[in-house]
Amino acid sequence: MKKNNTLETQIKGLIAISSVNQLDLLGNVKNDILNSIDFGGYDLKNIDPKKYYPRSIRGKIHEQVLQRFGESALFYLGFKQFDFIDFK
């Protein structure tokens, strides 16, 4: 995992994982969206749900969804967010 020396809002890995998994709701474009984003060296396949990561990971995903599909898709992902989080 890359270390970030700047002060940035952090999110738990569980939220980052949920944001990635939510893209399944958009169908086959998930990989296309993820491949179009520079995540600054973070490997999204190896996120630890208990560690903290830059909030920009989630923000970049949301920005791509907004640009490609508009506010309705972003709203829908937000509405469905908790369907993709395992609270165990």
C-alpha cells in the first residue's frame, strides 16, 4: 500500500470496497470505469476493510459515474450503498 504524506480525509477500507462493488449495479462498465481512474498506487483488489484509505478513492469513482451517467446514477449508488457493506 502506498503511503500518503499529505493530510487528506480518510475512509475505512470497508467503504472503499463498497464503492467498488456498487459499480456492479451499472453492469459491464465496472472495469472500464475502474481502469480509467488513477488511484495513486492503491491496489483496489487488496484493500483491508479495517484500515484507512484516502477518501479520494471513493471520490474518483463517484466523479466518473457522475460524468458518464449523470446525477441519477450517482444518487442511485448512494441509495444502494448499504446493500454492499458487510457489517460483520
